Amino acid sequence: MPDSLHRCAWCGTDPLYVAYHDEEWGVPEYDARALWEKLVLDGFQAGLAWITILRKREGMRDAFHGFDPEIIARYGEADIERLLADARIIRSRAKINSAIKGARIWLEMRDSGEDFSAWLWSFVDGAPIQNEWPDSDGRPVATPASEAMARALKKRGFTFCGPVIVYAFMQAVGMVNDHDVECFRHCQVRAMAAS
């Protein structure tokens, strides 16, 4: 049954999309592994709609061993072939290879004492940017911060991380609060960021 809450227009009425909007999108995430998983999923989205990823997310989590970088970094050709045959995921060799390479980079950063979360959050000075968009049409698709983060990720060797993908990632993990000002989540997410 529909409710009377005002939401960002982009989530439409699909229950999966609405739940994602209401419970996840824009909530500040600081866990390094969870941030890496989201970055990988955003990379898998390239050229597709986010709802496609949401529909496949649980299957992808299962197929990719819970997005555990320790396990994924050891994937070889047999794992790639297993994934390419798995209809639960986006079956792109380039995107699978990107996830494996990203896991290895994530581990290199961790093993050298660098915190992936702190490094990513440094692009927004450690705190969410609070935007005041009147509606979904007012949001940019990339910003100077997403361009800087994309350049830095690519410099480290990450792939499928252009400025548009990175801005979508930043929105999703709460580095920017891009809920419309009229959306019921705008103030809630702002309060989460302040606590």
C-alpha cells in the first residue's frame, strides 16, 4: 500500500528501489570493506540501471564470497570462469577482473597501514557534504570532488571508477546528502551525519 511520504523522484515505486532509497541511500558509511563493496557494485553498474544491481546484489554477494577482499584477491581463471557462468551476477570479464584487481589494491593499502575509508572520506574533508537540491533534476552527475576521487582511484589502479560512477558512489555512501530538500530522508540523513 502506498504511503504519503515525499521521496526523491528517482526511486519511483518499485519496492526494492523504495527500500534502498529509504534505508540505505545517503546514509554515511565508514566501514572500509563495505565502502569497497559499494565501489565494486557501482563499477558493475556501468552502462546499466542501478535497479539491475539491486536485483542481483544478493547473488553477487554470494558469488563473490561476501565481497571479502582477502578471498577475491586470490581469484584465478577458474573463479573468473565460475563467475562468468553465474546468471545471478553481471557477467562481464572486464568488471570481474576489475573487482579482483580492486581487492588486491585494497589489501595493499591496508597492509601498508592506509585506511581505505579514511582515504576516501578525505575527499570530502571527513564529513558529508549537505546539498540543498530542490528536486532530482538539480543534481549534478559529477563534481570537482568526484573528479578528484576518480583520478586518485585510477592512479592507484582501480578501474570502472570515472567521475560519474564515483559521484553515484559518493551519494550512495553518504559522502554527499543529495536527497531532495522535500524528501523525508533529507533531514534524517542530515541528522545522522551530525551525530
